[in-house]
Amino acid sequence: MVAAMAAQRGIFGQFLLATAVLTRLPVAAPVSEEGAVARASWAFPAVGAGVGMIAALALFLASAFGLGAAPSALLALVAAGLVTGALHEDGLADTADGFGGGRDRDDKLAIMRDSRQGTYGILALILSIGLRAVAIAAIPGPIESGLALIAAHAASRAFLAPAMRWLRPAREEGLGATAGRPSPGAAAVAVAIGAFVAIAMLGPLRGIVALVLAGGTVAATAMLARRQIGGYTGDVLGAFQQIGEIVMLLVAAAR
């Protein structure tokens, strides 16, 4: 029994927990203790790379069946959304509604908890889907587009661990409060994995430029979150991921 529990809390167990947190895949994740998500945050970019591979496969198959760049790009986004349950898109929409429509901190947090979508949230979703689809379609060739998807999904989730370490939870309950604070080592490993995947997929120059721009944009959004609500929530982490993915894909598409 002790050995089984130790195995669950090891590297593979943490990877399964990260998969359960970030996707809707039916994995047999270990029971999450308080702070377990923070300990597993190093694996976020590895899970993201897997999501990116699934999206890339959908794009490649759509291209192989003769669909154009735009339909293939949208189907890649659909595939990723099905794998993740559109958790990050929902977080982006709730964050946009709260930050845009709330009068004060408590009002913003209340709006973010409301399952109904407002104008700011809908506009944020339109921009997110539109920018990502256009960027993917603008990348020449399905192979290059697929590599960019893997890089974007991995790197955008790599930013979450340092954001969770730098910011404090905005609520006393919910994902932010129970996730815990990643250790410096976990945050460093997450960034290292995300950077390695991004540079391997996009090449050294484009990969580094994409990482710097995406990381800077997420950091600016984190500072905004700290001013708006005093920290982060699960929705805010979803917004960070979406913003990072958008910037990574835009840099990959730039010519």
C-alpha cells in the first residue's frame, strides 16, 4: 500500500494528475491532495505537447483529405477543444467578463463565477478562435502548422507554473486555493520543458522570439490580474494559456 501511494505521488502520478487537471482524457489520476497540483505543474507543458500533437494530427488528416488551410485550422482547434473540454476558452471568457464588467474586486470575482457569458467574454472567444485559426492557416504547409501547434500548446502551459508561484490565489476556495504554490524547481522544469519543445518545433530564432513575446504578454496579463482581483483563479490560468497560445501561433505565422 505504501509503495503504491509513493508511486502515485511520483513523476508518473504527477503527470497523470496534470493530465486530469488540464484535459478531459479519462486517465486514472491519483487522488489530489492539497498542493498536489502545484507539485505536478512541472508536467503542464508535457501535457500541452500531447494536446498539440492531437490538434496537429487533426490538421494533418484534414489536409490529407483535401480540405483547405482554413477548415483544417478550425478542425485542429476543435480537436484541441474536445480534448481539453474547452476549459481554457471558458477561463478566458469568464476572465474577460469579470475584468471588463466588474466594478470592484468582489464584483469581478462574482461575475467570473457566473456560468453565463457576457459581451466581453463572447468577444474574447471570437478573438481567440479567430486569431488562432488565421495564424494556423497562414503557416505554410500542414507539417509546419502541426509543429507550431505542438510548440504553442506546450509553451502556453509552461507559463502557468511560474504564474502560480508569482501570484497568490484570489479566493480562499477553488482551484487557486487548493492547487498550492509550485516550488522554484517545478516552475523551472516547466519553463525548461516548454522552451525545449518550442525551440525544437519552431527553430532556435523563431522559438526564442515566440517564447519571449508570449512570456512577456502572459506576465503583463498576470500583473493586470494582480491589480484587478489580487491574484489568480482557475479562470485566470485559462486566460494565461489562451493568451500564450495566441502569441506563440502569431509569431509562428509571421513572415
